[in-house]
Amino acid sequence: MAITKDKKKELVAQYAEAAAASRGMIITEYRGLSTPELGQLRASVRSASGSYSVVKVTLFKIALERAGIPVPEDILTGPVAVGYCHQEFPAVAKALKDYGKNNEMLVIKGGIMGGRPLSLAEVETIADLPPLEVIRSQLMGLVNAPARNLAGVVAGGVRQVVNVFNAYADSAGQEASAD
């Protein structure tokens, strides 16, 4: 079924707007997925603060060019769907990768993040990253460790001085009671 020129313009505008509003995009091939499976996939991506849309490749390329985003020609072939990352790129990448483990019809082809094309290996590496909250807590632990160690050393030194004074006071008290 042919698409009218107006509908094509509308789709290009939609794609460009979605691309500009997202923090990154993950390009997938969805060939063979049923409508209910696509619904499950969309729900999974939505729970990761993203969206998942089937796109017309030629119109999507035009939209990327208009948005000033590099067009990864090698992965924009065949039937393509895009996972848009509205919040965290790793969360959407993980949702797509996890879905792909259970359904081999979904194939991640690559992505775009920060205006840079990403290979499949890069997307998978990003998908394996822990959630942002975990990374933040790990970073805080690394930052706090030297301060905690320094506080322990200072407290240990103070404790030793207090122990010396207590021992001296005890020995002075024992000498006074012996007299």
C-alpha cells in the first residue's frame, strides 16, 4: 500500500522529533515477531523509560539527516525498528538484549548515542552495565573510602594518645594511693 506524500512528511517529522528527543537509539531487526510479541517488547522497553517503533528505513534516514545525526547505513537495512532511549541508554539496551535472549527473532543491529554510531558489540557492552543508581553508589564508595581510611587513622592516633594519658593517670593514681 502506497503512502501519500503528506503521510511521508508526517512520518519524517515524527522520526526526527523522536530522534532529537531521545538520548540514544538502538536499531533492531524485528522480522518474524508477531503483533502480541511486539506488544510485549514495547511494554518491556516502556518500563525502561523508552519507546519502540517500527520505522520506514528511507524516511528514517531522511529524518536522521535533518536532525543532524549520522546515518549508520550498514545497519539501516531490511525491516527496522528503533528503541528510543528517553532516560538511560543502558536500561533500554538491557531491555532489548534481554528480550532478544528469549526471542531470537529480535536482532540488535547497532545504535546511535551522543551523535555517534555504535556497533552491536558496543550496544551489548552498554547493556551489561549496572543501573545508574548502582554505579553512583559504587562511585560514592570509592570517593568515601580514602576519607573513611583517613578518619580511621586519625581516630586511631587520638585513641593511642588517650590510652597513654589514661595509663599515665592510672599509674599516677596508683602511686598516690600507695603513699
